[in-house]
Amino acid sequence: MTETEQSFIALIEQSIKTNWYLNALTDYKGATLQYRDVARKIEKIHILLENAGIERGDKIAICGRNSAHWTVTFLAAITYGAVAVPILHEFKADQVHNIVNHSESRLLFAGDQMWENLNEAAMPGLEGVIELRDFAVAVSRSDKLTYAREHLNEIFGRKYPCRFRPDDVSYQTEQPEDLAIINYTSGTTGYSKGVMLPYRSILSNVLFFKEKIGLKAGDRIVSMLPLGHVFGMTVDFLYGFTAGAHLWFLTRMPSPKIIAESFAEIRPRCIACVPLIVEKIFKKDILPKVDNKLGKLLLHVPIISDKIKELIRQYAMEVFGGNFIEIIIGGAPFNAEVENFLRMIDFPYTIAYGMTECGPIICHSHWTELKAASCGKVAARMEAKVLSHYPSEVAGELICRGTNLMLGYYKNEEATRQVIDEEGWLHTGDMATIDAEGNIFIKGRCKNLLLTASGQNIYPEEIEAKLNNMPYVSESLIVLQQDKLVALIYPDSDDAFAHGMNMADIEKAMEENRVELNRQLPAYSQITRFKLYPEEFEKTAKKSIKRFLYQDIKE
């Protein structure tokens, strides 16, 4: 049997049986489920679904913070043969309503915090809402569902009069093209599309991480990325679970303080996160701890001694638990100066580049093979190319195709045709170059490209990466206004005020930053002015700034 002929459902079944007595899922500061507990809960949900009249292919929506019960629900849905519709808990109530309705979900499993903001009247097609905390039925529009939940333990007891054993775990396997997941993208334009991911995509992504990372049964993983997003769902959860790993859910926002506290206790073996988390921890925690004055300089010093390098590396490793194989960074562009610094101290990080439409992986290389500023080489079972006459020198749109690719957008053939051409190539919307060895370098989004009156192409992300490393800058956006480049800056006021600065001092510091930045930039991409913003820029769930909200700049 070839790797692509394997069954993903069979991998789940096999992991449950093989790791029956091992710890599987833990809510941090809460309860732990072993693989046998997960199997029993899956079976109870199967009984509930069957008695409620849910059929194979029906949609089941799941919305809530990362938790053991979130993952149990997801596994129960797909092993039953239903289609899982994971919904990001960060979505607003009207977005959740729209997704539930658009996906035609028959049931919604919701976390406490989500459910209190939702309105069942806005979701008329739902037959029931089930709480993730304890699987209680919050809303039932079906007598069969109500009966099934009230008599669940009784039905389970009749079906398994002795105890529930590994031999009782038997799931119907899937066909590669069967629909597994509809994942709604958050999109920087505010419009969600339902990405239809078949089992071949999920399996291919899981096999890819199996080949690249090599977790063993019992290894620990901290699930920080939202499970409603396909990156966290695939690398942390689906790969981790099929590998027999022990998954930990922080159940709250992963601030540097929570990461330091939980990672010291859990000591995870593999860590996946967005760049923002790594950047914040290095700038706010690691560099200042080494030496406050030295920390400020280190990002800009080309040569430092091996002794200092080793000192920083050891401290950095310990902050992340001291036991990991590598940190996989994905979901957004990584800051170039922070990346250079990590390379300088030999920190084991790697970049994963992808899209929800590929479930998600398009490119990734092991940290020992990763080329600076690259997102690695194209993944196994995928191919990619750059639409440019000189792809190693002149950026063009990156396109890809292969086993990871989605079936299309749910109930939206026009949107599907816009991104997948007649030859099956997915047009990523990212500008990239590719070198002779196949390393891919993402330059920025096609739609973010700024074209000046003189015909110069400017990638705002490259300028923002430099500006974000300057004193008292928390984050920034570069926009084109009347053919002039303007920097929108959300300042790091906490840091500034801690150094005794007032708003006038911050304004002065930003002007100094602008002058210094222009020294580093070519003449055609000079920043003419800046504007301070009083709050963080609004972002998608992937932490990408919603640029379209900030295009019309007023003085």
C-alpha cells in the first residue's frame, strides 16, 4: 500500500488502540484524558449522532477555545463519517451564524464563552446546540436528539455490557476524495469562504509532518494555535494524535508569561506558533534578560562572541521548555532581523508556508536545511513554480498543485475558478522567487504590492519588518497615499512610558526612526511621514493585519 492509499481514519483508530493506556489530551490546570477515555467519549458521541438521525456526510460545526472536548468532538465527527466544520472562536457572533447557516450544519458544539454570545434564532437550520464543556444539550429542536442525550449512558451500557475495549474501536474508513472538513478562512477582506478539504489533503499533511518531525508516542505537544485554523489543527492535533503524543491545551491566550510558566512544566517536544509569539518573547523576555543594554544592541550586531551566543541560546531554549526538537513558525511573515538573530545563535526554528486551501502545507524544510529568509522547499506530494521570466531574480506569483490541494470552495464555484486554473494550479496570491536549489522566498501579497507613479514595485511587508524592529515600535503598516509612502505606527507605549517618555518624546523617537529607516531604503521607497495609531491594528485570526481598513489616511 502506498502512502497516499493509506486511510487517515485508520491512523486514528490504530493510534487509539496502540496507545490505549497513554495520556492523550490535557486541559492545562484541568483534567487529562487517556486514549481509552477519548475512545469511550467518541463512541458516546457516535451513539448520540446515530440516535439523533445524523447521517454520513452531514455537517457538524464546532466552535470554542482549544480544549480536550473540542478535539474529541472533531474526532467523533470525522470517524462517524460526518463533515467537521471548525469555526474560529475569535469570529464575531454574526460570522458564526453565517458559517453555521452557509455550511448547513445540523448540530453545533459550542464552548461556554462562544455560546453566551450566540443567538439560536439566527441559525434556523440547526437541530441542536451541544455544550463542549460537558456535552449537555443547550438547545434541541429534535425529540430524537433530546431522547438520545437523556438516555445516552443507558444506550451505551446496553451496547457494551462489559467494559469498552480496544477491540470495540472500529471506524469505517474513507475514500481519498471524500470531504473531511469545511474550514472557513478569515480572509483580510472580511469575507469568509468555505475551503473543502478532502481526506487525501489531511492525510498528506499528517504524513508530511510524520516524515519531517518524527514524534514518538508519549511526546508532549502544547496546542497554542487555534484548532479552528488548519495549521494548528493539522500539525498540533491531527499529526500529534496519530503519533500517540500527549496534547496539552492552554485554554487561554498564549502570553509570554503563560508560555514561560506552562512550557517549564510541560516541556513540549514540538512547538508550532505564529511569528508574533516568537518575536514578542525574544524582544520582551529573552534579550532584556541577557543584559538590558546588550539586548538592544544584539539585533543589530553582526558578530558576537560564542560565549554570549551560547548563553542566549541556552536561555532561549529553556524559555520554551528546553526539550523541543524544533519550533515551527507559520501563518504570517517572520521578521527578518529576528530570524537573522535566531540563526546567529543556532536556535532550532523552521518556517512552514501554506494556505488553508492546501490543508495547509505548501513549503517547509527541516531547520538544519532552511536557507535564511526562505520558507523552505516545496512539500512532498506537491509541486510549485513562480510565474516570472526570471524566477530566481524577479518575483512573480507562486502557484502550486498536488495531493494537499482542496476540492474547492463550498457552494462557490466562481471563487474556486478564480484561484484554481484549468491545469489544476492554485494561484496563491503571494509574490515569490525561487533559487536554483528550490528554496522559495515569499516577498509579499500580490494585492499588497504598491506600484508608484515611477513604476517601482514596493513590497510593504519588507519595509514594515525593518520598522517593527526600531525603538518603541510595536507594529506598523506602510501605505501609498498620493504617490507618497506613509508609515502608520502603533507605538510600544508601555516600553516608552517605562523609560520616562511622554507622547512628545514618542513622536520625536518615531521621526528619528523614519530618518534612520530611510537611510536603509532605496530612493524610490522613502517614507515621507508617519502617523501614530492609539491601538493595535485589527487583525485576522492568523494575526495578519486587515490592511483594507487602513488605506484612506487622514492627516
